[in-house]
Amino acid sequence: MNLKIPVIGILRGVDSALFKSVMDTSFTSGLQAIELTMNTDDALKIVSSNIPTVPEGKMLGMGTIRNLEEAKKAVDAGAMFLVTPHTDTDVIEYAKTHSVPIVAGALTPTEVYNAWAAGADMVKIFPCRPFGPGYIKELRGPFEQVALVAVGGVDLDNITDYFDAGASAVGASTTLFGKKALKDRDINKIACNVKNFIRLCP
């Protein structure tokens, strides 16, 4: 994954029909990676059934991987990458053993280092909302070699600030797809929202 994927679209709590439509239109609109959270109903089934239709060069992964058991289930379902909300070295090691890219969650400098040292491909700084782009900039000082992903509160108004601060990528959910568009199942609006978000990425 690393620097070639500037945005991870996060979907949580969507049904299988909506997920398929959002995935297809988002990939067509320029999004390169989608993360379906493990705590979505039928998440494993949704991922396994959609993996065969993921276009070449795109990635469908699973997030909110909270323990080794969930990591194993996600990999068995065919997830192309894993995302955790915290640093779990057992999960990181499992992903690396199975050649599945992993974005490990962290917040403090110690967690960032531990996640990177354990082999995480990227480190998700979560939650970013209370700290803002300035926190990413501060972390980049000692951890210039670590690819940081800003997640939590990233929107159209601050996305460029996060990239300017040194984020390699961002993760976004309703601010990317559109809260109302998801609720209304408005696929055309979702496509428009994704394009507008992607345009602001380096």
C-alpha cells in the first residue's frame, strides 16, 4: 500500500447491496482503497463476495480488526489489507506472515514506534480529530521514515493541511462519501463526493 494510496475509504454499518454499489462507483471515481469495518453486520460475507469483482489496482480490506481471531477471519475472507484501531503486535505479525499489508493504529509516539518496529506497512494515527494536522507534523520529526495515515475528522476543509503536515495518506468515512448521500443511497452524489475528495489529494 504505502504512498501509492492517498485515501482509504471507510465504510461501517452498510448492507451488502449498498456496499456493492458504493464500492463500484467509488473505485470508478478514483478511490483506490476501501476498508469495511469488522463490526458491520455480515462484514465477512460482504468482503468475500465482493473480492472477486475488485478491479485491478484497487484494494478491498477490512478494518476495526481488534484481535488475532478477527485478523484470521478477515484474511480467510480474502481481505487485501487489514486496519486496526490500536497497536497489536500479534495481529501485525500474523498479517506479515500471510503477506497481507497492515495499517496499524497508534496515537502516542511509543505506539507509533512499536507499530512500525513490529512491521506495520503504515501507521494509522487515530483519533486525529482532537489533535489536528499539527500533531502529524510533530510525529514526522522523529518518525520521518514511518508512513502515517491520519484518521478521524479529516474532511474537505483540512485534508490538504494533513498532507502538508506530512501524512502519507488519510482515512475518511462520511466526510468522503457523504453522510446524507449514504443515508439516501444516492450513488450519483456519492460518486461526486468521492471525486471532490480525491481532487484534493497529492
